[in-house]
Amino acid sequence: MTVTAWTFVFVGLSFGLYLLIAWLSRVRDTQGFYVAGRGVPAAANGMATAADWMSAASFISMAGLISFMGYAGGMYLMGWTGGYVLLALLLAPYLRKFGHFTVPDFIGDRYASNTARLVAVVSALFVSFTYVAGQMRGVGVVFSRFLEVDINVGVAIGMAIVFIYATLGGMKGITWTQVAQYWVLITAFLIPAIAISIRLTGHAFPQIGLGSELIEGGYLLDKLDKIHADLGFSSYTAAFDGPWDMANVFLVTLALMAGTAGLPHVIVRFYTVKTVRAARTSAFWALFFIALLYLTAPATGAFARYYMIDSLQGRTAAQLPDWFRSWEKTGLILWLDDGDRRLRYSGGADNEIFSFKAGRVVVEGESMSLAQITRSHQAWIASGGSEGRDWRPLFREAGLTGPDRDIIVLATPEMAELFAWIVALVAAGGLAAALSTASGLLLVISSAVAHDLYARVINPAASEKQRLLVGRSVIGVAVVVAGLFGIFPPGFVSQVVAFAFGLAAASFFPAIVLGIFHKRVGTAPAVAGMIVGLAFTSFYIVASVYGGMAPWTFGLFERGISPQGIGAIGMALNFLVTLGLTPFCREPSDEVKNLVDSVREPEG
Amino acid sequence: MRTPSPFTSPQVAGNMGAFAPILQLDQGENMSRQLPSEDAPGPARPARPNPALQESLKRYWRTNLKIMMVLLAVWAVAGLGCGVLFADALNAYSLGGYPLGFWFAQQGAIVVFVLLILVYSLLLNRLDARHHAEMERLKQGGGEEQP
């Protein structure tokens, strides 16, 4: 059977399973719709949290990022797992004890203010929409590459599936579907990694394989370091050798940690378990299941790096492997030769490997497609420079050197020439990762609008039936909006993910932590802190990503701070403002103090 | 099962009126000391005027904070310390084919994080059980003393 046929089988089977689960777990009340009736066992909730958390970015992009960044890729690994320690120790058990439906609920009640609730609702909506757009796009990419359907048709199919199980079962349907999706995605991630590890190093555990000797001799990481040095890339294992210095790695790691702990779709999962005990146990299971993938991703990244360079370097067109040919069509990897007919992939000016993601580019007023660019470059080589043009300098200036990092995970099984069914399994895994995250986010969007805005502010007298109807309708609308984002991707999607973490770190995280651990903090300081944190972080990201502002060094650091790490500074500002204002502002009412006491006590 | 949050409803807040004097006293203490609430005694819990219960609650919270601080220190040292700040220095040593700093950043820190949450949930769940037993005992004892 071909890869496409296998892919249809796996994707069809997994989608059928998701729909079946949705039908079995349909709900009738808001309790079931928002928090799955609080009846989810800890281990299952951990699995669902893991699937919810691991998005298309974790599954498809992260190993690729590590593959190109080497040591510095560790900031994503540590940031996205270390955040769970903060979550488990500082937030999850207390929020479960608080026992409402959403994050804005806690902020609104703890600070006894609808302004605070509103700030939280707006942040939750922004963070969730940013995130969900990327997921829908991921669905489209997988469909278009593996099933050879149009990206837009792929997005529409994904939308339809999520629509059915999210509106039918709410949080309950989503949770049990996510448990199934976890198994699909982790199997799809581990099988190729194990197969490649055995092939390269003889070890079945990729985590051991990564630190072992290759079958052909020499430690894998030593060899990668040597290849990188020879080709002019920064070292794979040495810290702070490339563009990332210590201050930036530190701040990005910290911002991702605090952002993870503050992301509403992760926090809300801990409302679904039965007890405070279960919330703690479930946080452990969540990180355990996440770690299975996160400990494997660095191995996949390094194996792929080794394979890729090994199978491309110095080859002629006739010698190029099949995977290169099939991915070349997507433009995600592109060879622009310098005329010697041998491929050279390097970190210097003689590099010949590029990527081209957009459908067309406008060059000197002329709109060019990938095919036109390739033709023009061929003409330039054939004519010895008199016709066409040399496209390499243009691509280099645009920062499009090297293959697109997203192909690493998807192409690795092909690189290692694994069976067709393994390649197809990876496609189903990518879809599971994207859909599970999308559905979790859609529920947050729905609850923010239907519960926090409609039921708590606009119409507090709404009946149970009305609330459920509004919840379902909002999910429906949100699915369509998310799908439109996937079909017409705003160019900023990949950059705004940094935004999501920065904002969560600078707004929610300090507000919730202080809300639990510092009883004296009242409404005004908390709202001021959130607004300062949000404003500073958004300003910095918008100005440096879109406004061309040079990154600030704050007079402390050697290099400017990356917008990805600015959330850490926004968070520090939030803490400073809140704590600084607290002694001068009114302390919270007795009612609020009692709320804090009750949250701190596991009993009752 | 849904845990109700009684403190947000006005009726329950009204019921607390009887204990208002105790509440006032504790707040005064709180303000004059100007301590962050981690160290400050919580205000008297109007629903449980029994001082022994208060003591027990305070002890529970302090133990919880102690466990949390220790674990967070390990978190910071393993992740931000070994994984970032000391990574360069640790890279001089190796673990099999791994340079040590690189290993911490891509493997070790994650393993430590998983273990930290496991230890936390085991310790706290045990503490909860002890706290529960103590509270039950005190509640019964407290009941007998009442006229």
C-alpha cells in the first residue's frame, strides 16, 4: 500500500474514533459542558492535559527547532515542561479548591472586580485565538502534504470534526477525545524515533541513543559538532555559541515557564478532576505524559540533523534522495545551485539550501511563484549569468536559508526510509496534536464568552438551558472563526505565539499567584499590575516585531532582549507594580479574605 | 461533584456578622506588622472560632509553604541553573556522549521536573490526610467543650 492509502486508513480510523467518543460522552448541563462534571480520573486528566498542551507546534515544529538550534533549543524543552512545576505547586490545587469554571472567574472573584474579570477575559480570548489559528493551519498542512487535498479542504474537514465533538460533548467530549488523541500522537512520535535510534546507534531508547556512539563509530553528538564546525554552523552542543546568549536563553526559558503556567486552556483542565488531591496527582501525570514526547524530541532533532546533512551534502541532482524530491514540491526545501551541480548546505554565504513558504513573492514589483523562481535560477546557471538571475542573495537577505524547520518531524521517517505505514502514522499523529489543542482552546473561548461575559456580567439570571445554548453557539462560531484563520492565515501567526506566552506570563501568572499567596493584595494594585504587564509586553513585541524597533538591552545585557523573552520582564514589572502599590491601597474585603482562606485549605 | 463557593454569595457573607469583632482584631495585627501574608497569621476564620483549629490550619499552611519553597529551589537550580546559567561550565564534563550542560538543558531538567511534581503530590497528599485527621479530632474535641 502507498503512503497516501495508509494515511487515509489511519486518519479515517482515528477520526471515526473521535466521533464515536463524542457521541458516547454528550452532555446535558453546564457542569458537564465546562468541567466535564468534575468526574475525570487523575491519570486520564493528565493524558488529556498532555494532548491539550502538545499542539501542532510541539509535535511538528519543536524537534525541528531543536534540530537547527542545538543547545539553545533546550529553552523550549525546559520552558514548556518547567512551567508545569509552577502550575502544580502554585496554582492547580488552589484553583481546583476554588471550584468555578474559568480563569477569569477566579480573577474576578478574588479581586472582587468586573474590570479585573474583563481584563482576564480579553487576555484569555486573545491568547486562545492566537493559538488556535496555528492549529488549524497545521491541520491544513498535514492534509495537503499527505492526502494531497487542498489545504482549505483539509481545514474544513478538521473544523467539521472539532465542531461535532466540541458542541456535542463540551469539556467531557473533549477530554475523552483528547485521551484517545494522546495515544495516537505519542505512538506516532515514538515509533519513528525508536526505529531511527536503532538504525543509527543500536539503542531502542532514543534518549540513550542520542548520547551514544553511532554504529559507524564515534559519538553522535561529537560528530554533529564536528560537521557543524566544518560547515560553518554554530556548535550543536556548546552553550551560547550561536545567536542566543545567556541572558536571552534565561529570559525566554523563564517567560515560557510562567506563560505555560498562566495559559487558560491548561489551567482550566485542573477544574475537571474530582478533588484537590486529584488535581495534584493529575499535574504529575500530565507532565509525565508530556515528558515522554519532550524527552524524545531532542533525539529526533539530532537524528534528523545528522541524516539530513549526510544525505544531501555534496550530492548531484541524480543522487538526491526521494524525500527531498517529495518535499521540494512544497517549497519547504529548495536547492539553488551555484553552478557546480553539487549541493552545498552550510552556515556561510556559499549555502545553497533555502525554503519558500509563501505561494508567491513580489520582487521588484513583479509577483513570482516558486516555479518561476526555479526556472529563472536555472536560466542563470545555464547561461553563465547573462540570463535569469541568481536568487541566492535575495533568499539570504530574506532570512530564508536552510530548509523549513517544520519538515523535520514529518520528513524524518522518509529520510530514514521507514515503512509507508509509519510515515502515514505520523500524519495521523500531527492531526491528533492539532485537533486536541484546538478543541481545548475553543472551549476556553466559549467559556470566556458564554460564562464569564454572558452568565456572569450580561445576564446573570440566565437559566441553565440558556447558558448551555449560548456555550454551544459560541463554540460553533469560534470553530468557524478559527477555520477562517486557517484558510486565510494572517502572516503573523508564527510570531504571535510568542505573544501568547508573553501575555500569559505578564498578566495571569502574577495575578493568580499573588491572589493565592498574598492575602493583602487588593483590587487596584492587581489590576494596575496586570495592565502594566500587558501594556509593556504588547508594546515591546509589537514595536520590535512589526515596528522595526531595535531590541532593548536595558543597560544590563550585552545583546538586546528577544521579544520571545520579554514576557519575563513584563511579569517582573507586574509583580513590582502590584507589590509596590499594595501598602498604599485598600485591603480586600473580609469576604475576599475568606475566599483566600478557603482556597488555601484542602478541607471543606 | 461541584464544590460550592459560599464566600461569593451575599447571604453567607451576612451570616459572618456575628464574628466581626474577632475579624477586626486580626486585621489590625496584620496591618501593623506589614508582613507578606505568607508569614502573617490569617485572619480568624469566622466559620471556625476554635483557636486549636486555627493553630492547626496555620501549621498546615506553613508546612505546605516550606515544602513548596524547597521544591521550587530545586526547580530553579536544575532548570535555570544547570540548564542555563552553569550550562557552559558543565559542558566541560560529559555523561556518556552527552556534554553535561547540554544534557541538563535537553534531558536532565525535564526528568527533575517530573520527579518534583511526583514528590510534591505525594508529600502534600500525605500532609492533607494528616491535617484531615487532626481537624476531625479537634472538631470533636471542640464540640465537647461547648456548653
